[in-house]
Amino acid sequence: MCISNGAPKEIGIIKKNGWGGTMVINQDFLYWKIANQLVLQHGYRMIHISRDQREIWLEPRKKQEFDVIRLKREDADWSNLLLQDMNQAGHTFESIRKRTGRRSFKVFNLYITALPPVDDWEYIFESSKLVEKTTLINQLLHTENVSDEAESIQEALPLSLEELSADAGIDDVQAVKQELLHYTAKRNKEEREIFQHGRPLLTYVFIAIQLVMFYILESAGGSTNTDVLIRFGAKENTLLLNGEWWRLVAPVFLHIGFLHLMMNTLALLYIGGAVERMFGSRRFLFIYLLSGIAGTLASFAFSPFVSAGASGAIFGCFGALLYMGVSKPKLFFRTIGANILVVIAINIAIGFTIPNIDNAGHLGGLAGGFLASFIFQLPNQRKVFVRMAGILTTAALLLGLFAYGNGQFAGAGSAYTVSKGQELIQNGNYQEAYDLLKTNQTEASSNEHMTLLAISEIQLQKNEDARENLQSIIDRNASYDQAYFFLAILEAEESNFEEARNYLQQAIRLNPDDQRYQELKNSLPQ
């Protein structure tokens, strides 16, 4: 056999065998041309090529009948060699099915050979090969049956075998092969570059900022101290409504306790770093901050409590990764998709099982990051319609959250204002409590808010104001027993004992288990 250095093995076959070698070349051309046409013209992706380049796996761009197309260039003399290969392939794909968690797996297994086996072989192609939940549909193309098998193959693959079956030379084989390999290499490089567009510079900047802020909080009285958190920018609904809009962003850089800081710092390092590498620093900056704002507004809308932390912005990074699942679904699920979905599900589940976690902020950040990614998009994407849709939906989300939160706040008041007012009254700081409660009073302030305001007014000798506020509670909610109790205290201080007894009877009727009411009634002069 005469084979020159570096030349394909088939060259020697042609020199020795003549017509038989031509058949081999034609089938080589058919093998590479099928793969070439599926990849370049129909968007299939080459996911595997064997070391000897005689086996190729192709994955369709969109969901089709077959999950994988397997092309096998095999000149087998005996049918049992093909049968052994089918069994091995079936077990290989079944192993892949199990690792990827698919319910089933269907493979079109096409053998391309110059001549069929010399023994009986047709029977092994009469039915599909089933290995547990993996199905192989097997077919064999050889020089003499291309026209006979054309119809069945074209039902499975978007090919025209008549166009592929022309005589070809070695140069034709090399040309179509190199075109395919060059295109695949270029495509793989472009996909790798999606994950390596930039360096995570801002990720480290944000980590540094939140570490510095944590040190400042601890030095100022403790990162778990509510007053300290509010002073440095934690989300507090009343203050937001009073125009302190900087609190939409500031909470992203504050953390409540060391464990909170550590968990969010690690998450930012890995998840934020991945997003910055994909989107680049400029896009990452806007996505991160916009996610943080969306998380703060969602917390404002659904939680009355003081909150802080980078979790909303970090969930926004998850949202940006989910955008990739929409923009490039095949690449997403082939690389990071399954892991990202599991991590998101775990974090959401943790949020609903562990107390004192701001789930509204997490989910708001997730939605904000997802929508912000439609605005800024991946590098080299310039989809104007997608960008406009992202701008409109993001604006609708942010405005909707603010409007809903404003309505909720108007109906329930600020939990922080009530809590802080109660604390000030318990410590005897009546004037400070009055100033806080009066400043944040609205027409729809909660009963608790109005009661605390009345208590501070009684202590400051503002009896008429207290009476008016307590009466307003009764006018809108006649079953609120504490309003009657404090009216009784007010009347007793002014020696209106009969009025005081009448109010106490109402309070006892509404809440007979409160011992304070009976004790006060017994202490009144007869």
C-alpha cells in the first residue's frame, strides 16, 4: 500500500483499488457533506467528533423529532460489527440521558459505508434499538441504496440526497470537510467569548464598598442596630415616601450582621463575576444597580420592615443569566442553565422557609435583572425592538411596584415608625415620639400609629389633640378596644370619672381578657 506522508488513508486505497477507491471517496464526500449541510444550512451544532473524525454527533438548533443525529463513517465487512456499535452507542446515549436528567432520548443513527456487509445485515435495521429510555433509529447508506433510502432519510433530516450523491474527488472531500471544521471552530470560539467578554472589575469594587460600609456600620453602633442601619441608608418606607430616594440604591451596600455580609459577598464574587464577564463592566453596572432598585421597590411594596442587603441585586444577576436562556437557549442549557435554575430554586425555597428574609426584595431583583438585560443585551446584540420592550416593561415594573407600595403604605402606615414611636414612649422620650409620629401621620395612618400619637399627646398635655385622634380611631373602627381605654385614661386625668367608666365598659366588652381595663375601672372613685 502506497501512502505518502500526511496523506489521508483513502489515497492509498484509490491508488491500489481504482473503482473501489472511488466509491470510498464518494461516501467520504457524502459523510462530510451531510454534516456540512446540516450545520451550515440548517443550524445544527456539532457537539462531538471522534479523534479519527469518522463519527460526528449533531444537535438540532430547535426541538425536533431527534435529540441527536449520529453520523458514522464505517466500512464494516460483517453485520455483527455494526450491531456491536449500535449497542455501544445506545448505552453511551443512555448514560448521557441520565446525566442530563431527560425523560427520554431519541437518536437518528446513520451509517455511511462504501459497500454493505457481506453477510445478512438488513434485519438489524428493521426496527429501532431501545436501551432503557434511549431510542436509536438506525439506517445504513451505501453506494447502491442511496436512491432507495432517500425518502426515509429525508423524512428524518432536512437533506436532499440527490444533491449530495454526485461523484467527488479528494479535493472536494477536503474542501467540504475543512469548511465544516473551520465553521465549527469559529462558532465554538464565539460561544466561548460570550463567557469571557470582560473582567470582573466592578464586582471587586462593589465587594470593597460593602466591606467598608460594614466596618462603618459596626463602628457606628452595630450592623444589626435599626437606628444605625436607617441612618446609613437602609430601606424604610416612610423615609422613602418623604423623598429620600437615595435609599433605593443605598441598601444594596449595607448588610445586617457578619453572616449576611459573608453570604452575599461570596454570591457577588461568583455570580456577579460571571455576569460581568458575560455582559462587560458597563452593562453589568446598570444591570446590578437597576436590579437593586427593583429589589428595594419590591420590598417597599410588600414589606413594611426595615431592610438592607445586596441580595436583590445578586438575584438580578441570576435574572441576567436567565436572559441568556431566552437569548441563546441552546447554549444556556448546554452550559450553565440547569445549575442556574437549581440555584435559583434553592435560594427562593430558603427564603420561604427561614424567617426574616426579604423574599419580595429577592424576587423584585430577579425580575429587575431579567428585564434590564433586555435593555442592555449581550455584547454585539443590537435588537432595537427587544431594547424598547425591555425599557417599557422595566418602567412598568418599577412604577407598578412604587404605586402598589404607596397604596399599601397609605393603608397600613410604617412599621418602623410605629416600632420606633413605641420604643421612644417606653423610654420616656415623649416629645421625640410625638415629633416622629406627627411628622409621619397621614389620613390613613394605622390604629397603632394613631394610638401611640395620642399617648404622646396625653403625656405632653395635648389632651384635646389626643381626644380627637382617639375618637377618629373609633369613628373608623368602633371595635378597637385600646382607643376606649386611653380615652378613659384621658377622662380620668380630667376627673371625668363617669365618662371614664363608660369608655372602660366599652373596652372590657370588646376585650374582657385585658386585665388593665378592669384594674383601671376598680381604681376609679365611686
